[in-house]
Amino acid sequence: MPWSPRDRAAVVRLYFHEGSVVGAQRAFRREQGRRTAPERRAILRWVRAFEEQGNVASAPHRRPGPRIPRLNRSVQRAITRNPKMSIRALVRRTGVPRSTIQRFLRQRLGLHPFRLQLVQRLLRGDKARRIRFCRWALSKWRSPSFRRFLLMTDEAQFHLDGTVNKQNCRVWGTENPHVVVTQEGISPSLTVWCGICSRGIVGPFFFEERRRPVTVTASRYQRLLRDSVLPALNQLPVPLHKVWYQQDGATAHTAHAVLTTLQEAFPGRVISKGGDLPWPPRSPDLTVPDFFLWGYVKGQVYQSPVRSLAQLKRRIREVVRGISTRTLCNAFEAVPLRLRRCLRLRGGYPETILCSQPQ
């Protein structure tokens, strides 16, 4: 795709501002409102020309190689037969370079990768509860202290075999396909708890006894709060009496003893079923752990096969530890957008499959 001198100058400026090629590509797509951005080699070529010559208009460009229509046709046949095939598998099957396949799928065939998003079925009365909560949360969002000290918590299961790894599951198509994935079999797993706010991440903490994974019960959850969560919160730059603690309506979360512990730690600031403010049931699209954290962590953890639960724990800790404060702030900036979208949909869910945009 030809890029104008203005585009080149904008990318070079963003490269020096962001400090990386990936950051420049993200900022360029965001500023220009485009789905694509210049490739890595082009950006580095323009940066080198700017450093050596003072402008990007005369940056040398390598003559494109010969076209490979036969290979492109083989890519088209393969993706037509199996729309779920990954780019990595296409590279192995056809021998075409990855960048060529990506350009061909997007620019010539008009295809985009769609990612699975699992949602729960809304029951009678759920939409009204979601609308009430969204209106309350948007009114509170104007307060800087609420935005800073909202702690959204959740548990997730991490299976040894990556079930279901939505981040690595793509369906190529010109329109949004609505696909259901089913799997059979039981794989060893870990139950992981995390709390996330714009100031940092609390956890991850694992539900285990004698180094063996266990299920979540009210007593185990209460013990986790008392022995791990509250001490970890005291280590963050977060005044405990200002924290708004959010959790879903799982049975272990709403036991009387658990709610008593939460009320003592966060008086008047518990967002939960049975708490100071009811959390709307079946609303994973409104909480940062569900719409960002777990998908991101699983996408990183399962990039290569996991051999043992100990290795799985190490990877989870490493990925969570590597999430920057800036990324957390960006994730929380999406919360009011989702609240407004929920109101526009009158309490309903967005599409069940979201287009996987470059990040």
C-alpha cells in the first residue's frame, strides 16, 4: 500500500514519541482511524532516512519482488476450505511469507480475523439490572477517586491443555460468523484470582492446598481475602478505605461470612450481590478481568505448550507481572464506553464475536 509523505512523517513522529515500532503502529491506527499501518521494515527505513537525511520523502524503497499468483491462489483455496486455519498453518502449507499472506487476506480477499467471545444468556430482569448499574456507574465515573480506586476482581480457570484458548482461535471471513466451539475431555487446571485497578494488579493468587489445586468455596475465598488480598492491597499506593471492591455473584462470594469480611474492609463500598450496590448478574462484558485480563493472559500463556501445572503457574505470574500501568489505564478507559454501549443496547450484549483488531 503506498503511503503519502504526510503519513510517513506522522509515523516517524509517533515512532520517536512512543519509542517502538509497535507503539507507532498502534498510535497511527488510533490517530488516523485506519485498520492498517505501515509495516515494520517501512517504518525503520523511514526513520533511518530521517536520521541520515532529515526527511522521509526520499527514503529508498526496495523494488518489489515478482508476484506469486499461483501461491496466492493456493492460499485462497486453503482458507476457503478451512476458514479457521491460522496464518502460521498457511505459511507451513503454502510456503508463502507471513506478511504476504496477511496482505493478501486483508487487501485482496477483504477477510478479517474474528475472535470468539463467550457470553452467558441473559435471564428475565437481567437487562433492567444492567441498565440501572450502568447509569449508576457512569454517574460515579465522573469522580476521579472512583476511577482510581475501583478494584474489579474475578477468578478464572487455566487448563493445562489451554481449553478454551479463545485468543488463538480465529475465523476468517468478510462478515462476522457466529461459531460455537465444543470440546470434550477433562484437563488438569488451576483456579486463579486477580484484582485489577488502574493503579496495579493484586495477585495472581491460586486456590490450592498442600500445593494441589482445589475448588473455590466460601471458606477458602474468605481465607484468601484475609491472608493474601488485603495484605497485598496494603502494599499498593491505594488507601484501603477508598477502594470500591467489585465481585460477581458466585455462591462463594456472597456467603454471609465473606460479605462480613468485605464490609469490614471496604465499608459502604462493596459492589456485589448482597453488597452495598448490587452487581448485575451475567455481565462479564462490563468487568475488566473478563473483557481484557483473562483473555490477554491466556493468549500469552498458551503461545507454546504447557507441560506441567508448575510451569503454568510460573507463566501466569510472569505475564501478569509484565502488564504495564499504562495498559491497565487503557483497559479502564474502555469501561465507560462499554457502559454506554450497554445502555444503547437497552441492557443487551454486543455481538457474540468481536473482530480482532490489531493492538
